[in-house]
Amino acid sequence: MGKRNSHGDFAGGPRKRQRIVHEAPTSEDVHTSRQLRQLLAFDSDGVRARHGLQSFKLFLDELLAGGDSHPDRLQILREYLDSTTPSESEDEGSRVYLSDIMQTWSHASQPSNDNVISAVVVALALLLKLLSQKLELVPVGLGICRTLLQKRQLELISRALSADKGKAFIISPTLRLLKEAISFDGGAVAKPIFRARAFTLKSLARNMGIVHIGEQDEEAAKRPSARTNAVLFLLNALKFLHPEAKKELLSQRDVVSALTRDLKQDPPYLVIQLLDTLRDYVLLDDKVPREAKSSLLGAATLIRISSLYYYRQNTSTEPSLPSIPDKAHDFLMNACTTPSCGVLRQDMGLYPRETDPDATLPTAELEELGLEAIVWMKRFKTEVPVRNYVLSNFLQNLRPWSSTKQSELVTAIFKAAPELVADFFINNKSFTFEPKLSTTWIGYAAFLFNAVMLPIPDYFCRGSGFSELPPPTSIVIDNILPLPLNQKVLVRCLAHKSKMVSFFATRILVLAVQKLDTAVRMHQDLSHFNKSLWAEAARRLVDEFCQRSPSIIDMINSYRSISEDDILHREAASHLLRLCYEVIPQVALMAKFDVSPFLETALRRLAKREQSEDPKDIALSLKQLENLLAIAGYSPGMRWFSTSDSITFSPFTALLRVYVEAPHGVALTKVWRVLDFVAMEHQLVPAYTAHPGLLPLLGALQSLNKSSAKSVLEIWPFLDKCLTRCATAPIKYLEMMQTIIQEAPGLPSQGISAAVISPITFAILEQLPFAEKAANQGVLRALKKFLPTFIGLLVAAGESRPLLEVALSKMSAHFTKGLDGLPSTEAAYELLAEVKHVDQSGDSAAKKTNPLGRSREGQTITHIDDEELQEVLDITDSLSVDNSALTKWASKTVDELVDEGYAVSLISLLVSEHASIRKEALINILKMAAKIKQSEYDEKEQVWLLLSELAETAKGGGVGDGPLPSPVVAFACHAVRMLKDPLSVLYPKINGFLTRGPVWSLDRLPLVDEVLAEDPSAVDSYYAQLSWLLSYLLDSLRTDQDLELFHKKRANGPLLERLLALAGNSYMRLPLRIQLLKLLYRATGIKGGSTTLTTRFGIVSWLEAQVAWCQDRDGREARLYEALRRRVWETCDRERVGEWSRKGAVVVVEGENET
């Protein structure tokens, strides 16, 4: 066969792509429905068909733009639609609306007349959009939608959607048509459209990648791209499809990936609509399965959404739109920190994925090897396996040091999933903490500060108690001091010339030491079974911290280098040093730090403060002083009564002056404690707890300061000399006191043991001749005012009056006109009551009823007053009614209902006094039960069963007639808290109780016998169950009807009798005994409660036995029993109790009160 001839010079060259030219269609105005029918009638000529469709398009555009301003045109459309509506006699499945247009569409697809196809779908999309706005035309619109779902039209839609990428003028309007159809009439045809997904969703992922490319005119650029319409179609599908369809749609990886691939280039309105739709119709939809949400929010999707932090498209043309970065931030915060959104997985706190914290190891192996017996203890220094792998991958792509919002997001994720803290810093080494004062470094420092500030998870895990084994030390230390904060870097930061760098490092170290203290306390918790193992882990944790943090010498040098004017920095640095002495004293005390010069500097600054100085600066100076005082308390070499050239007085006197002259309202709690402690240690005051200590001296000085501030200034040098001499030679003044005893009437026969007096009194008496000789009239006038008040307060404090009167007469001899007499006892009491005092713990010298701590006869008073008893034993009613719970719960997720107490708040309303509230609460409990039943909550069956049985019990108990018994409601509230954690010790017992029957007995307290009489469900869980029972019973005791249930006779005896018998258990710890006392205290507040306790259960004798049992063990606990016995006596019917006991109870109680 011969060679073919060439037909031109360039016949062999590559063929050029044919250029597509879109000619503008012609159109005409529409005036009648008949004209419109003629324009849209089928015509095989493409030009005429396009002319009619373009005229129809412009006609619809005017209607959409003008609203109701063209009633004649709308009437034309109605007439046209009526004339084209198929007959009702036709089969519904074969009815074809707009048959001419459909025929034109079908004919145009044969020769691929793209212009006509585009015109058809554009017109149909506009028509559906218009019909959706006219209620009377909705049936026609539904008919058109069903016509589109017929096989022929579906094939045309599929062909249009799969057209070449260059034919966006066909693809884009087709997608717009589907968007209008799926959302028409509230998604009426969304289900059949999704059912035809082989046609309607064809090439959806590809079409979401078609954007405007190349040079285009301004009008074309404003037109939505194929991607925009495809995304809007998908978002409308997610709005109106049922959960199973959403699940299937989101399982298509190519579609989900394409949805966010070009998100950063999308217009602002589309980005906002995308984020809102995904949040409202996917993440917050409890009916959408978790796996569907997880499919949507993979690491790639989260990374693309996070790219919106840098969204830079112009939004000035749409000022009403919110900020895109803010929208993205809110979306990510919700998606990454809410478990129900499908991204966040339940972790085990600081225990990695491959560990078993509750594994049982052989005792012999643990005793021999300690932590080395745990094979995974040292495994996680370079890699941490996590359960939240999606978030782990996502976090590596964030830059928290460059964006405040990203820093907030990462910190929130760390708080929600603590396992990710160590993983993040191990894998992210792109930035170090090497000190350089730049905006990036400051951002990174702020981020690290927030990371260190995060709390350690309760119990180191998600359980309701500590696990058997401690968490890996490397992970705990990475949560306290993340890897970038190593010793080398932190030392450089502390020594950096920039104040800001050093300040940041100091603040971070303060938080780290506080966090270390919390972690060590958790390791030392008494509830641990393997205490030696946890103690070893605590020691190892402290060692790791000391290796990673700067030495105490570096911290001290940093503090020394801070300027005196930089008060904020000095306060932070002193706080850091104080924490080191308190948390890691074994390291701090090695430095042999002499705090005296710094304390003198702080005191000198406070002494020189001006009235115009900022109150905040004064407060910071006082905080610094408190920190230095705490350090001085730990420092064995602190010289409290030595002077130097830099300050006028000794540190003790200077501190006393700060306290006396402090502005009103400034809290000086710790200053007072230090003063009182030092005074007692140096024998300035009698060393026993009932004595008020320095209180009389402070009262006299403050009284003098109020009456004459100038006199106080005069007295300080004299007082400093007295205090210093008394502290350096206390024996001298004790001998002086023994000499004076011989001159006091009645005291020589009793001796020095009966003469209680402060040695400082004799130091003043010794120094008065020198003051008189100096002839400083200002000092003498001040002392004349001061001494009578001071001696009077000492007398009122219970010190020996005869001895003080002799001392006062000797003092009076050194004044020309003598001294005034002692103030009255009532005036002294009132003055002491006004003195600032701090310690309210029971060892305080200051009491509101008797600030002195001694009686007139000099006997020590050891009882607890009513106010303190109330503070210790009285707790607020946890079943308090909050009516807002009726509405709050409806907008919460199931996790929030159970975990955050909304369910408990709603249940508590069943004890409301108002019948309408109780009825409404019952209805809402049933609704909540149904919501939980339909959710994906792990323990939904148990919680649903509890709420359902509670509702049935409330119905049978006549909730409309009166409140439900408190024990029933209290049990339900406490049981809900237990059911959310399958590892709780009460979980099996509560489930067993719920499966017995649908209704609870109203005259019995649920689960009491199971806890008190049956074996615990887990080994060593008896006391944990008992603690839960006592808490639940305390909430059950609110009314006299509730008290009847407690003392009602039962097969095993009355409940109160069984509870009182618990106290005979010598192994029961103090917290459990306190819970029992709280229950008894609550009973005394109920009408007739104290009488019932006394006559039926012999509570007076029981309390007397408890006092005898613990008298030698814990004096404070004994006083607590005595105070409760007094409370029972004061609130009971004394006449009835006296008759019942034949005056025996009267003798016991009142006899004790007299002694």
C-alpha cells in the first residue's frame, strides 16, 4: 500500500485545541403566558431554542430581583405553569413537568449542543429558586423536582456533571440546579436525590476541584465557580439528609478530601457557610455516628481548616461577615475538645496507650525491684504512643508561638487530652527556648507558660481513683517542665540581660514548682495500695525535676540581680525561692541562703513608702515580704534581732512596725503568723497554745497608732531595744520575775508556776530607768499612753493580775505624775476583738467569743464554739433547687448532661416545694431519658434505666401531692455520678439494684443494706463504698419525714443505730468519722432531731464514749465530740430528755460545761 499524500505543509504537526467561542444569545421581553409558551416550545433549531430559554432566564431574573413588585409577571408565570402541568389522570411516576423544556434538553444532548444544555439547567435552577419562595407554587416545584429524578433526566444530569473540566458553564449550573432541588421545601426530595446518587453525586469530588483559572473579566470572576456550587450542593445535602445518608456520604474519602482541599481560596461567605453547616449538622448532631464524624475530621481536614488562621481574602465588600480566622478558631476549638465531635478520643491521662496501670504485679518482685519491676516505666522518653493520633498529627502542623489563637487551641487540646503534652514536645523540635528577645520567642514563652499552667489530671487518669501503678516519670515531668525547658536554657534565661526574658523564665518556674508540688502530693496520697512504689516514683520525679530546672544558686543569683524598683519581678523571684524551700527543701537548704539582707531591704522599702504610692505596688511589696518571711522561717541562720547600718531596727521590730502601720484593708495573715511564731520561739511570750501571744502587744500599739501616730513613731526605738534584750537573754527576765513574785500578795506560796506573765513586760520594766535618764519627753509621753493599755490587755488575756499590778506600780515610779490605772475588763475585751488576727484553725489565740483563750480562773479553755462547729460540720444542701435546670439541659449534649451535672440538677427539682416545678421536672426527666437512650453515650442503657425507674417511682409516689422523699432523690443524684464511670466501686451494686424492679420503695433507703451488710464488689473498696454511702445519706436527711426513715425499726435494726456502730471500727479514718458527725449535726438541725437522737439512740453516752476513746489520740477530735454533745443538748427538748434520763443527761452535760 502506497504512502498517503500530505495535504499541507504542516499536516504532520500537532493539532491545536479548537477554541470555544460562546456567542451571546438573543432574547426578548415576555408580556403574556402565550408568548412564554411559544418561546419555550420545543424547537430543533438550537439558536431559536436558546433565544427562548434566554428570554425565560431574564424573565425569572426580574422576578427574583423585584420580589412582589411585578404581580403581572408573576401571573404570567402562574398561567404558564398551569398550562404545562401534566394531567392528574397520568401515572405519578410518569408525569413530566415542563415537557417542552425537558424535550429541548434531551434533544440538545444528542449533538452535544452545550449552549442549549447550559441554558436549560440555568433556567430550571432559577425557576426552582423562585418557586421555593412562593408557597402556592411549591406543589409545582415538587413536581419539577420529581421530573428531574426520572431516568431520562438523571442521565442528562449525570452527563452534564461528568462533562470536561473546561465546560464549567455546564457543570456549575447543573450543580446549582441540584442544590435548589435538594433543599426545596425543606428537603422534601433530599432522600430520593441521594437514592439516585449514582447520577446526582457523579464526579462530585472532581467538580469540587474546578475553580476559576486564568485571566477572566471582572463579571466572570464574581460568578460562583463549579467548586463553589459543588460545595453548596454538598452542604445542603448534609443539612437535609437523614443520619444514615450523612454517614454514607461522609464515608466517601474523595468527597471529604475535596471539600476542604481549596478551602483557603474560597470566598468568605462560602467558608463561613461550610464551617457553620459542618458544625451544626454534623458535629453537633447526636444522631450522626461517631465514625462518620471521624471520617470527616481527619488530620488532613483539620490542617486545612487551620490554614484559615492565615486567611487573607478581602472581606471589605461584605463587612457584615464575621472574621474567617475567628470562625475557624471557634470551629476547631469545638471539634478538637468535645468528645462527641468524633475527633477527641478518651485517653488515660498520663498513662500511654500501651500501658496497663491496674496490672497486678507479684509482691515479692515489687519489693525487690521497685519501679524497675514495671517494664514500661522508662519506655516513653523518645516516643509516646497516644490514643488521639489524629490530634497528634494535627498538632505538629500548628505554630502556637506565632498566633495567639493557635496557642489557645493547642492549650485547649492539651487540657482535653493530657496524653498529648509529652507527645507534642517530643515530636516538635522545630523551635527551641534559647533566649532571644524577639516576638517569636515571646510568643513561644507565652505558649509554654500556658502549657505549664495546665492542671495535672485528677488521679493522673480518667478514673474515679488512683490506679495501682504510678504513671511513667518521664511523662509526668514533661507535663510539669516540657522538653524545651531544660536546665541549660533556663539558666541562660534567668541570667539574660533582658528583664522580660528573665521574668518569663521566673514565672514559668513558679508554675512548674507549684505543679511539681501537686504531683508529689498525689504520689503521696494515703489511698495508694503500693505506697512504697508511689513514694519511689515521687522521689524519682523530684530528681528529674532538679536535673531539668536551674539550681537554687542560679535562682538566688537571678533574684539578687533584679533592681529594687522592679517590684513585680522581685515578687515573682521571691515566690519562686519560697516554693523551692517548701516543695524541694532538700535542694534549697543546700544553698545556705542568707535571707536577712533581702528581708532588710524589703522592710526598708515598706518603711519609706509614700502615701501617694500605687496601692498595687504596696500589695506586691507586702507579697514579697511574705515570701521572704517564709524563707526566713525555713532558714536556720536567720537573725531576727540583729541590727545593721542599712536599717534602724531589728528585722522583728521592723516587721512589727509594718504590721501595726499597714493601711486598712491590707491582708497581713502570714506576717502575723511569723511574728507570733518568732515571739514564742524566742520566749517573748509564754509558750503554750492557749495564750494569745503577741495579741496584747499588737492591740496596745494599734490603739496608740489610732490615737496618736506620732507617739508610735517615738516608741519604736525603745520597744526595739526591749525586744532585742528579751530575745537575747530571756533567762534574765525569768529570774527578775521570780524576784518580783515575792512582792505580790498571795503569789509567793504558789511559786512561779502559777504566775503566768510575758517576759517582755520585765524587759520594759528594766529599760524604763534608761528612758527616764535620757529625758526624751516624746518617748515618755508615748510610754505613758502605751503602758496602761498594754498591761490591761495582759490582765484581760489571763496573765497574773497581782504580778502585773506590782510591775505597773514599779513602772509608774519612773514618771513624774505616775501612770493611769488599768482599763476596765470590758474595754480590754473590746479592744482585743478589734485587733487584726488571722489564725482560725483552732490553735488561734483569737476567738470571737473569748479572744483570750483563758477563763478568769486561769484555766485553759479547750472547747470549740458553736460558730466553729458549724464551720466544720455544716455543709450546704446539695439538693438545692435551681429552676433554671428545666431549660438548661435541652441544649446540652448527653456527655454534658451526665458529666457536668445538668441531669443531677434536674433530678433535684423533684424535692421542690412547688407542684408545678415537680411535674415539669418529671416530664423533662422522661425527655432526657429518651434523649440519652437514642445517643451514642457509652453508659446510656444504665443512665436511661435509672431515670426511667426514678420517673416511675415519682409517678407512683404522687409527685403532684408533695415532694418526693429526699433519700430517693439523693440516691438518684449520687448514682448518676457513679454510673458514668464503669470503674467506680459502686458500679456493680447500683446496676444490680436497678435490675430488681421498675419502682423503688419510698419507705426504704436504696442500697443501704448492700453497702453495710454485703461484701464489697472489689477488694479494699469497703471504705470507698462507705464514704459514698455517708455522702448520699447526708443529702438524704433534710426533713423530719426523712429522719423517720433513719430511725424506723427494720430487720437489721434502725439505720441510725447501724451508722453509730460504725464508729466502733478502729480502722475507720478521720474523714469518715467526720462524715458521720456531719450526719448527726444535720439531724440536730431538724425539729425533734436532737431529742430523737438522745432518747432513742443514747447519743449523749455515745459521744461521751467517743471523747474517752480519742482523748489521748487527738485532742481536737475530742473537742469536736464535746461541741457536738453541747449542740445536741442546746437543741433538744430538755424537759423530756430530763424525764427520760431521770436527770442523768442533765448531770453529764451541765457537769461537763461547768468543768
